[in-house]
Amino acid sequence: MIVPLYVWVALAGALSLTVGSMIGKVLLRYRICDAGLITWGQGLAAATFALILCAVLRLPFPAARVLPVMGVAASFMLAAWLLNHALLEGDASTVVPLVGLKIPITALLAYVWLDEAAGPATWLAVLCSGLAVSLFGAGRQAPAQGGHGYRPVVSIVFVILACFFFALADVIAKRTLDGITPLTLLLWSNALWMPVGGLMLLRPHFRRYRVTPLDIGLLGLRGLCVLGGVFGLYTAFRLADGVIVPNVIYGARGFFALAAGYVLNKTLHRPLERQSNAVYALRLAATLLLAAAVFLVIA
């Protein structure tokens, strides 16, 4: 069986987004306990890289697609803000795999708004993804480390809302890609973070935090990871000629986050998260369901 190119592109993008999420959790756990500061700092870093690349590659602003590009940027900004709140209040091994909920939401939006056809195997994959999401909230879970001590349901609600806006950004992006390249859409939708992120970081609320060069470096690295992950997703959209299948494949990032969370739980003196083996077993079962969804699509 020959694996299509979009599968490898999507898997590489999923790994990049997972690394970015883990960096975000490290910042929220050990460095800056403020989801807003992380969101706008990451966005400003991504916008800086995007503008530099636009200048180097001489990519003009897609004026004919200004409204959908702004729609992608606004949806992604709100989703990132919600996701960072979820990472603050929840474990990375729950939050990152739970982003797989974007799969059924995207499938429904694509079916309704894009008239995107989906065969039985794809819908079975969507069902597996939905069942997997339900398992991440099961079991007697301890509060997340470094958050405000809220119950796990709080982070789950943030993830669900983030998934809706990520899915909305994907659907808008798929329509926009009919007229521009994935790279143009990626760079200019991220460049629009520059004025918003800059103004938000000027708020007096953020002056209480001491941001060091290490923090700036980590924010920059996270911004690059997000750029790489979203570029992989948009490229997979075009190669696969759809948004449902690439999003199912992106569910593989749950494996990466689950493994990282478990190892860090067992090895660090001040772990990123601390849960029982039973909870990790439930999360593993959920992640295996996501893997089954990936296999259904590839096979």
C-alpha cells in the first residue's frame, strides 16, 4: 500500500503542533502563568516570522481574499486563546488529544458548508474520534498542575470551544485556498496577529510579569511550531482536496502528547502533570480510538 503524500505532510504538521503545545504548557506551568500573555506573545512571534518571510519571498497581500483571510486569522486567534486557557487549567495529555474533537466538528461543517462528500469509512473514523473524546473526561482525575485548581471539566469546555473555532478556521481556509496558495494564506493570516498582539501586550495587566530572554525564545519557538503545523495542515487540505481526512490524521498528535505527559509525570521533580495510572490507561484507550480513525482513513 502506497501512503499518499498528504498523510506524511499531515503527520509532520501534527508533530510540530504537539511540540508547540508542550512548549506552551511548559511556559504556563513554570514560567508565565497567564494564558493571555502566552497567546499574544506567541502570536506576535509568529507574525514577526510571517512578515519576514513575506518580505523575503515577495508575497503580496491577497487583497482579493482580504475578508476570508481576516476570517481565518480571527477564528485562529480566538481558538488559540481558548486553547491556551485549556492548557493552563488542564493536562497536556488531555488537552492536546482532545483537540481531536475538531475532527467531527470539521466534518459536520465541511459537509454542511462545503458539500464535502464523505464515505462510510470516513464517518466511522469520525465516530471513533467522538468516542475517544468522551474517554478523556472519564476517571477520577486530579486537578492540573500549575492551574487554578479547577475541575477537569473546565479545561474540557475550553477545548470544545477552541475546537469549534479551529474547525471554523479550517472551513474558511479550504474555501480561500481555491484562490491562493497555502503559504500565502498561512503567512498573511498570521501577519494579521501583529497589530492585535502588539496592542494586547500593551495592556497594564501584563506589566506584572517579568518576561526574560528565555521566555521570548520559547514563545518564538512555539510560534515557529504553530506556523509549521498549520502550513502542513493547509498543504494537506490541498493535496487531499478536502478538510476531513487531514484533520483525522492530525489526531495522531494525541499519541505524542500522551507519551510525553506520562514520561514527564514519572521523571520530573515538579511534573507538568500528575495523574494515576488508571487515568492514563483511559487516555491511552481514547488515543487508540483516534489511531483507529487514522487507520480507517489511510487504509
